[in-house]
Amino acid sequence: DAGVIQSPRHEVTEMGQEVTLRCKPISGHDYLFWYRQTMMRGLELLIYFNNNVPIDDSGMPEDRFSAKMPNASFSTLKIQPSEPRDSAVYFCASSRDRTRGELFFGEGSRLTVL
Amino acid sequence: AQKITQTQPGMFVQEKEAVTLDCTYDTSDPSYGLFWYKQPSSGEMIFLIYQGSYDQQNATEGRYSLNFQKARKSANLVISASQLGDSAMYFCAMRGSPGGANSKLTFGKGITLSVRP
């Protein structure tokens, strides 16, 4: 089975530009999570969805960040406009709605905003 | 609210020896799961082991075992017979019951493990 697929793997952009990160979860998984990892703050949960519905977006830094999940097999995280402090690795992860529920992570999207 | 604490500084272990990575947690959920993930220098997050709060036995997965002490709220990872490939960052994480208020996975800050030849 294919794992969680993220794109792009690397993105370098200039401040003020729009950035869109994409994620395809594992088929059959009900939960999708977006995390951000930086040296200073570690792994932070930005938002998560259950059955395509956003459940908790309290970790989204500000209005410049938005996330959508139009269907069970696709999600996007958008930053507009981007700022240098948004530079980080962004992980998407998915899990099943069951007792154990371990998360399976994509390989991450490394974003650099100049 | 959930909280995971990993306070050890970088850890060093000699190849083939065992090492324990500490993790304490706090939660108000009666039912929860504890996880350990490994992040090598290549960056991917690799699931290692899971312990359910109501599991009677400590979890084991190959060379990994979880020393779960519920009363002390600790979930330490034990790696036996360390290998050079075990050098990585290790994260402890907690999740409440899927579907509940704490369905998200909350991570600790991580511990860096270096295995010496």
C-alpha cells in the first residue's frame, strides 16, 4: 500500500509569495493531520480533519494559513503571503478511527521562505 | 489538555548496549495511547511502538520495549542491543481516544540518541 504522499518535497520561495502544500492520505484513513517542525518549537499540530471536516485548527498560526480537505484523498495547506518565519518542515499524517490510531507520516515538505 | 515531557539531554550509548529514553506525560483522559517515533537524519517520522493505557502488559516490538508505569505517568522506551542505525531523534507522543476531544497526537520535544561504535 502507498503511504502518505506529500508534495512538493522542497520549496524555496520569496517572502510574500503564496505557498501550497499538498497531501494524499492513506486510503481508508479517517483522520488527517498537518504538523510543522522547527528547531525552536519542535513538532506543532496546525490542524486536523476527521472525515474531511476540520476538527481543531487552534494551532494554525494566523490568518495567513489555511487548510482544506475537499475529499477523503486530498488536502492542502496554503500560506498566503509567506514570511521567512514560516520556514519549516511541514508534515502531513493520517490515521484510522480505531482504538490504537497511530499516525503514519509523509516524508514532509521542507519550506524555505527567503 | 495533554502534555508530554522529555527532558533528557542528548544521549550516548555504546553499540550493542541497551539504552532507556525517558518520557512522562499528563492527561485528564481515562483512556489514551502512548507512542514512540524515530526521526533519523533523513527526516522521516517512523512509528516504533504503541502502549494503550489499559494494556496489562508492557508493549514490545523487536528490540524496542516500553516501560509503562501508569501510576507514575511514565512511558520510557528501552532499546536493547543498540545499533549504529539507531542514532536518531526519538519522540514520545500521546493521543486520547480517537473521536474524543484529544484525538490529536501531542509530541514531546524529542531526545537525540547517538550510538557509538
